[in-house]
Amino acid sequence: QVQLVESGGGLVQAGGSLRLSCAASGRIFGINTMTMGWYRQAPGKQRELVARIRDSGSTNYADSVKGRFTISRDNAKSTVYLQMNSLKPEDTAVYYCNANRLWDANVFWGQGTQVTVSS
């Protein structure tokens, strides 16, 4: 299986920054062979895609975070990052790491990390 462990969440004031990390382990052949993304879910709302990086390295962002958030990866460390700048209270949510293992199309989720942005 694939295990995903998120870290880096916390409490920050509006306008501040956080960097989330997602470390992948298990039956992988490098995160550059998978599509990985960050999702978030606020209370009472559906889980939504925040950012995604494909095996090719191409990235996609939700309109609400484009220009403020950046997804990147370190293949040697099997780790994906989400740099979050200019945070807003509306960004408050549990952030989840997601991986698609392309060779068998399995999908994996991390346990989530809480991000809280105060006004």
C-alpha cells in the first residue's frame, strides 16, 4: 500500500504563510510516477481540490488559491509540499494529501492536517 503523512498545519493570522508537507512511502516507484494533490474540507462543506501536480510535473490550482499557493515536489524525499501565502480566513480547513498510483489506478489519502487562519 501507499502511506501519506501530512504535517505543517497550524494556526496563523490572516496574511501569514504556512508550508504543508506530505511524505509518501510504501509501494511506490517515486512520486514522479504518480499524480498527487492537496484537497481541503471545511466544516459543512464538500472536500475540494486545492492543487495538483501530475507525473509530468504540470500543476493545476483552484481559482480561489491561484497566485497564493504553490505545489511542488522533492522526488528524492518522496515529499510533496504546499506553500500557502497571503492566507485568508476562508482558507481554514482540514487539508488532505492525495495520491493516484498510476500503474494500478489506486487512490490513497493522508490523515489530514488542520489549518486555521484567524481574522
